[in-house]
Amino acid sequence: MPELPEVESARGVIARSALGRRINQVDDTDRYVCRPHASGEIAHSLNGRSITHALRRGKQLKLCLSGPGPTLGIHLGMSGRVIVDGEVGGDPRFDGMGDLDSSWTRFRIFFADGGYLAVFDKRRLARVTLNPNLDLLGPDALTITRRQFCEQIASSNRPIKARLLDQRVVAGVGNLLADQVLWAARISPLTPASTLTRAELAHLQQTLLSCTLEAIQQGGVHTASLVPHRKPEGRCPRCGHPMQHAIVGGRATWWCPGVGCQQEEYQDD
DNA sequence: AGCATTGTTTCACA
DNA sequence: TTGTGAAACAATGC
């Protein structure tokens, strides 16, 4: 669920509904999600303050708070979402019991006005931290420059899909968005990154930008046109050719090997 | 029952 | 030392 578009949705909910509200209680007792801090450390750091800014870089959220003290990091992992006063930020698809009292609620901030901000995550791979370190992340997928994108992507001979998934190169692209972008740009995920031409790279970046913006607008990466066809018996929604499947960059990858779609270029040597 | 999973970190290895 | 890929992580869905 959470790739950049879902995290941006979560950021929006926080920015719209959670700013300026005094925090008077925090439940940080989940020892797996709230790490590596001792129970109560995050609570102690947040009590009495209020969120002033909700920032995002790639899939990482960083919340700034009033007064002295650390920032708060939220990463939604594989299946997390943020809920503010019952409003869901992240993948909007209903998956049941996103309530404050659900056993799948892993972290909660209570505001003095009676409202709350919660992190809900069935699979429990979300992370809540203090002073999240963003230094290992590359430029955000929405703001990376053409020059940064072309140079960094092409600086390795790994498959292009693996480069897109590398958060140090460009932050925010997840498995589904990577498949969507490569399909839209008609580039095989197996293509060695350093063999792409400057023009191909520039087009790929433009496609990444448009696909990401569209996914944000449509309410999540699961709305992307290729996603329903990433399955056995799936066919390319553009040319009807059966989709191909392989593990690329360590992740399940689907693409259309049809002529004029994402067919790999013939290598003559 | 067994396998897959929208993410990240760790570890083994070349 | 650096880059790469597999495994681990937790829990659920099919």
C-alpha cells in the first residue's frame, strides 16, 4: 500500500487536520513499531508539544513539533496508514477495523481536544522513530532534477527496475509504481541502466513524474492502469500480449514483452 | 497447507 | 572496500 502516493496522502491528512493541536498523551508501547526507543521515550518527547509541519521525503514522513525537542518520524512500511480523528491517510481501500481501539493500531497520539493521530498497520512493519535520518535517501521522486536522475540512475549497470527501487538514487518509488512507470515509458525492467540513452532517461523521468502525480490524484498507486494486469494470465492493456513475470531487483516484476511495448533491445555481441 | 506480499535492514559473498 | 543479492523481519490474504 504505501509507496510515495500513499505516503503523500498520509502527509496531507496530517497537514490538514493534525497541526497546532496540543499533545497530552502518547501510546508508544509497541516495541516492534516504535524503535529503537524505550517505551515511554517517544511519549516523553512529544507530550505538551504540537505538530507544526508535516514533511515527506520519499516514503518517509517527518513531523516537526513546537518547542525544543526531537522530530517524529513515521514510515508506513508495507501496509501502514495514518488515521487522524477517523480520517484515513494512505491507501484508502477499506480493510477493516482501522479504529483507534483496534489491536492493529500500533501507535497513538492523543490531543488535548479529544482527537487523535494513529498509525494502523496489520503487518507491523511500520516504524515510528525520533529524529529520523533522511541522509541515506536520494532526492524525492517529485522534485529530483533531470540531471540528478539521469546521472544517478545510469551510474550502475544493474537492471533499470533495481535502480528505480533504490531509495538512495531516487526516493519514493515502490514495486508497483516501478512496474507502472517502466510500462508507461515502454522500457524493459531488465534493461541495464547504463545502456539507456540520455533521451530515454529523460523520458523515463518525465514518465515517473506523471505516473506519480496521477497516482496521488487518483488516490494511490493501486489505481495505476497496469496494476490489475500484474498477475498470471494477465494481458497488456495496451497491446494484449500476455504479461511476463520474473524476479527483478529482488521483487516480483511484471512487464509486456510485446513488440513496441517493453521488448528488450536486441544485443548484437 | 503453502506461498506471496505495495518495504527496509542485515548479512554473506565476490 | 564496495556493490549486489538473498534472507529475515511480522502478519495477513488467497
